[in-house]
Amino acid sequence: MKKLALVTLLFGLLLNSLFAQPATDSRLTGLDTMINRILSDWHAAGCGVAVVEKDKVLFAGGFGYRDYDAKKPVTATTIFQIGSSTKAFTSALLGLLDAEGKLDMEERVSVYLPDLRFYKDELTNHLTILDLMCHRSGLPRHDMAWYINPTTRDSFVYRMRYFEPSAGLREHWQYNNFGFLLQGAIAEKLTGKSWEENIRERFFEPLGMKTALFDIWNAPASADVAKGYYEKDGAIRHMDYYRIEGMGPAGSIAASSAEMANWVMSWISGGKFQGKEILPPAYVGRAISAQMTMGGGAPPAENPNIFFSSYGLGWMLSSYYGHYRVEHGGNINGFSANVCFFPSDSIGIVVLVNQNGSQVNSVVRNLIIDRLLGLPYNDWNTYLLERARKQKEAGESVKKTEDLGRKSGARTSHPLSDFAGTYEHPGYGKLALSVQNDSLFAKSVYTRFFLEHYHYDIFRPFALIQGLDIEEDSPIRLQFISDLKGEITELRAFGLEPSVESIVFKKKTTAVAVEKSDLENYCGEYTLGGLNCKVYLRTDNTLMVFVPGQPDYETMPVGNHEFKLTVIDGYSVRFEVNETGKATAVSFIQPNGTFKALRKEGGR
């Protein structure tokens, strides 16, 4: 069996080496052997690679499989999702509009999107387009808001008013995908065209990127597109595409390594491709210059030759062994990417991998650039494999330590059925909770979660993403909160956005159908401590309650002759009825007690 496995492995490596175009530059000799070894070590399905120098493509090819089960090979033209490597395209579009005098990157966002509102007025009144382009808005990621409940771009823009910032404006660098969504929205408003139309017309067409897509999930079966995968216990497993239309400007582009090479060459050439200006030279210089520091700039002890970390406009900047490096990674379900160039050396590298959260792109990129720059050999593959192993062990250690705080046997305060219902946050959307057999589940638009009871009224979610069962411990904890009546009214999610304390989802009350004739039986005047209260029907058959000195309250029927006040949480009225169904009294139920009012003598 060992001999058979060895023969199979060698045959697979030989077959994979036939998929790539041979490297003509002597500095890339043996590239196929190197990359196939990396794919094997990281249990990755495949990758597309392009290497350029000045206006010449040194290499463009593929390794491994775009379809692992069908053993369809990756080629130079295989299309991969590039995730956040999309961001440089979006900011460059605004750079073009700035050069054309259609916007000012240093102007406030509210000038172009006057209906936009933020959690704090500071952002609404002072946030600029440039702040969005270099992640210094003060907003943390809030990524779960778009990931678990995707919606339209306009809806996402509206939702942003409910996202709590975790820092002041321009105080810290904090990665935020919504800032690039807003850039796309600004471009759409100024041009009257969709972001996709703008990117295709301004970049894809002049760069010859004829096969690039924004919706890889809609590609025809015959298209040369890669399927997404993830690694688990050494096995390569399929992972469905994530439909990222709404957040497209932050990460929806899919392209081949061969066509991405043209994009990189335009940056190396100061904005030109085949003699034609694609990007304004002034914008190129600004985009690859530090706009916001990402962290400390001192060389780290583990690798003193890679230091300073800043963000330009859609690009990350650092010093790599004394060479100026501009790059941006990208991750989206089943795919990882890295697009990189060295302006002073006129070298660019594109690595596209169909593996979720992969480090293959970093390993391949570093090994290739070391060869091209004539640097001493570094075994990046072993180094990053070892670092990944240590990080995994550290995570397992944290999990074991955290479990010490779990209270064994601490039961819930309610039966599981009481936790069921719809919970909503205006920014994060809805979670529908239901009980199946003896377990609690939550469902959003995209994701389904199994909620494991942790202790008391706290649960731990495990994501079930389109068949992907993530068994690892989640750092998220869901705490259910009851009101003074003992009814569950909200769900607090801790860790959903680690930079803020919690995200609070309010439980939505479901209205119970009540006939108009029954509603009329509740109407009349009631006496409460000398006050005459009135219950009446509005023209739309909504039961209203009036208490002197207070506004008229709209109610919602919740069953058992009880009506919730829709504008005040924790307040409701409950009627007592006689044998004919006529109300004889009404109790006002509120946090500070219950107050009973009797129907007036002779009242309707």
C-alpha cells in the first residue's frame, strides 16, 4: 500500500507539472516542482500564478486542479475569486473620477451621499473619501453584518448608521469592507452606472481582461473557473461560492492569473499598459504612498528583514529585505489571493489559490520574489507551516483554558421553546431561532447555526454554511435576556464584532390574528385611579389605548387577550372578559408593576 501511495503521489506531481506553461526565465527554473510540493504540504487543490517584469510576462500558468474531484487542471486562464484584491480596483476608479474633476477625494462623504448617516455625528459630518480608502474611519469590520445577512448595496449603506465605532476618526487603522462599499456607491451615483459597469469599462476592457467576472457563481458550466475548497484533517473538501453581490466593491472580482498580470503591469509602468494611460500617474504615486500606519514599524524579532506596515489607497505597503513592496491579499469562501508588486524593481507577482484562508499565496509569492531579487534562500514553506502549527496549538490551548469558566450542569431558565422566535438588529439583520428535536438552531439569510448550550442562558454557535460543518470552537457567545416579566426579549451576541461589547438583537413579537368583532369587545372607557382611560379601534382596525396626559398607544395582539404596546418594550395591556367575551377590566402591565382599570358603568 505504501508503494502504491508513493507511485500515485509521483504520478500526480508529474501530471500537475504538465498543467503549467514552462518558465523561460532561468531564475524560475524548477518552479513547477516547488509549487506542487507546496500544494501537497498545505493540502491545497490548486493555484494560478503570474510573474511579470516591467512590460514582460515571465510566467503565467497553473498548478494542481481547478476541479479537484474531476481532476480538471488549473491553467493560466483559470478564473479564481480574488476577494479583497478587488479593493485596489475600486479606489482606482475613484482616483480616475478625482483626476477628471468629478469628485474630490478629500471631500466629505456626505457631500456625495447626503442621506448617509453614521452611529456618531462625528463621522457623518467629517468622514472623507480618503478616510474610506485607507481604513481610518474608526469603524471596525462589522463583517458578520454582510456575511450572515447579505442584502442590496442601498440597504447596506442604510444599515451603516447602526454600526458602533470602536475608535475615533483617524485615530487607528481598522480594516473595514463597508468603506469600499461606500466608494462603489459614490461612483455609481456620480456616473449613473453600476460599479460593475464602471470597472469593466475603465479597467477590464483597456487591460484586455476579457474573461474577468463579478459573479463567478453564474459562470456557464463550460467556463474555465475554479471551484472553492477548504482543508480539514488533511483532506480537500468542496466549499460553495459566496454570493457577494451587495458588497461587490469590497471583493467580488474573479479573474485569471494571466489577466491579472496586465493589471499589475499597469501599476509597475506608472499607470500605463501597452503605451496607453489606464491610471493617472499622480494617483498611482499617491495610492502606493503611506496614508495610514497599520501598526508599529520596528522590525520584528522573528524576521527583521520585513518591516514597517502602512496602507496606501487599496494597497498594503512594507519593506521586504530593503525592497519596497506593495500588495493586497484577498479571502472569500474557498479562495485566497495575493496581488503584489515591487515598484522600484519593476516586478509583479499574482498568486490565486482555491483554498479557504490559505497561506499558499504567501509562500509562493515570497519564494518567487527571493529568486528574482537574488536574495539568500529562505525556506518560507517550512517557516509558515511551523507558524501555522503553533497558532493552531495556541488556539487549542486558549479553548481549554476558556472552558474552565464553563459552569457544568447550569441549566437554562426557560424551556428551549421559549428561546425560539425572530431576533433583529437594524444593522445585522434577522436571526430566526427554532427548536428541532431537542436542539436549538439559528438561521440567517446565508448561514445556519447549531446553538450548543454553554451554561445558564448562554449558547455557543457552530456554523453550518451550505453543508460546511465547522466543528471548531467559536469565540462567539449568545446570551438571552429576560424582562421583569420573565419573558425573553433580546439576544446579546458577544464576539460577533470583537471590537465592541456586544451586538443586541431584539426579539420580535409576532402578532396574533383577532377578528374585528372581538376587538370591538375590548373598546370602551376604563377607570384607573381617578383617570378615565379609553380603548378604541383605529380605522385600520388597530386597537389603541389612551391614558390622559400621554400619547395614544398603538398595540399588537399577542394572544390570551393581551396586547403589546408597540412603541415601548416591556409594556402591555391584558383584558378580563365575561362569558359573552365583553371586556370588564384591563390591566396595565409594566416593569414597575401591574395596574388594573375597571370598565366604567354604562361604558360601551
